[in-house]
Amino acid sequence: MTKDLNQHLKWFLQLCDTFKYNEVTNDVIRLRLFPFSLFYNAFSWLDSQAPGSITTWDDLAGKFLQKFFPISKALEGESFHEAWESFKILVQKCPHHGFPEWIRL
């Protein structure tokens, strides 16, 4: 797993797109293979999810990003300027941020 979680998901989706089976959906392929792309805490987190609590790829990807790349992520001791610059980068990297444009200004 890479440190950039969005890059990890992009790489994983590209890999999964190389698999095509009759009558097997992309969601099933992704859900079955994703655990093999994880290590340590990420694998433990996924393994700790209740059976049947994640049923689609979108659900899994969303929960994964919320857990390991939360919107509130910030560094301790950052100046306002540093935090603002980090925020702008995170907004670009984190398409699920949910902030409307008027809040980001």
C-alpha cells in the first residue's frame, strides 16, 4: 500500500480492470481482491469490519478513505499558512471531502 491513499486506490482499480470474468461484477472482483493490497493497520481495520457491513466497492472505498484519510487531517503545530496550503492540496487529493465551494474560500 502506498502512502498516498488515492494513488493506492487508483493503482488497485487499474489492476482490477485487468480481470474480467463472465457474470462476475467489478464490485465482486474489487471486494475480493482489496484485502490483498493492504498491510498492517489497514488490513486489521478491514478484517475488523462486521460481516456483511460492506457490500459495494463504493462503500468500501468511502469507509477506507474516511478511516485513513479523514477530512480533518492536520499536522500538530502547523501555522495557519501551512495548514491552508496543506488544506488546498488535500482538497485536490480527496474528492470525497464534501465541502461546498463557499466553505473552501
